[in-house]
Amino acid sequence: MQKLPDWVLKYKTKGIYVKKTKTGYALYRGHSERVTGKSYPVFRCDEYLGIATEKDGLVPSKPPVKAGIKVFRYGFCCISETLCNVLRLNPKRLGMNADILFVKAVLGYEGRESQVGYEGSWLSILFPGLNLDEKLSNQENQFLPTLRRQVESKLNDKLGSEKDELLALSSNLYAVYVNGGWHLSELSERLKVLALKHSVSLELGGKHYGI
């Protein structure tokens, strides 16, 4: 077997396989397994990692975008959940469906209070399986206007004079599910500054129910 150059060996860790090509060394993550009819283990490629050259190092592969992309409005949902989540406690204590009331109030403030608006929102990930067309109880119908006012008041109190700017910037922040993983669209520097100032984490995962 041809000896690999030292600069290639640094990439050849456990489970990584190397193949010489015309343009460099192709790296793969894989494993060996027994196959019926073969007297020797057969290599199975789990992932193509890219091409390594002495000049450029490892140039990662660019995997094709697979079907099943999902895009959700994220920024405003994240801010509302962070700053207003305490508002779910009272309706829950009173035996009402606190989740659907909270989602309706937040989406109403956003101007997207419908089943379609819910399904395109990160709130559908935080509070899955809700039917916004479901009829509310009399108690819930009477409480919902109060909760709407509380959401607006909480955002005003927490964000002050920077509320409109922060909410406008956050409306351009999306969560994207692609190639089996979650990603955020690009955060503007100003949004980062304001979110940090008001103690709002915009990172995917964070405190959001293990997402």
C-alpha cells in the first residue's frame, strides 16, 4: 500500500478512509462489513467528505440540497416566547388551554392569527399539533382579549423605545430545516446587539423545549 504524505495523514482519523485521485486525496467516512459470498470485509461509504490537497488542505464537499426543506418565521416568535411566556401561567392555572390562547395572542399581534399563519411560524414547532380553528370555551373566549393586551403590554415594557425596531428586524429572521438539520437565516449585526441588550437568545435550540 502506498504510503500517505504527512499532510494527508492528519485527516485520516478513526473511521476516515483515503483514496488517491488525479486532483488530490478523496476522504470518506465509512465502515467495513461482512457480505454474504465474500471472504473479506467490504467497505461501505457513509459520507463523502471532500478532496484534500497539500496547497488547499481539505476542501469540503458541497452536498446537494435534499427535498423536504421547511422554512418558519422565527425571530418574532422567539422574542415573544422569551419575553411573554409567563403569561401562560394564569390561564393554565384556571384550567384553560393556555397554549392555544398564547399562540392566538402572539399571532394576532403579528397579524397572522390563522391556521396557515400558525403552520408557517416557529410557534408550530414549540407548540405542535394545535388547531386554531377549534372552538374555544366561553371562559377562553372571554380571557383571550385580556391575554392580547398582556402580550402587547409585556413587549412594550420589556423593549421600550426599541420595540418597533427590534420586532421589525426580527421579522426577517427565519428558521430553515434543510438536509436533516436546522439552520438560521443571517442575523444582522443590529439585531444581535438589540437581542443581547434585552436578554433574548436567538440561537436555535437554547431553551426551546430541546429543539
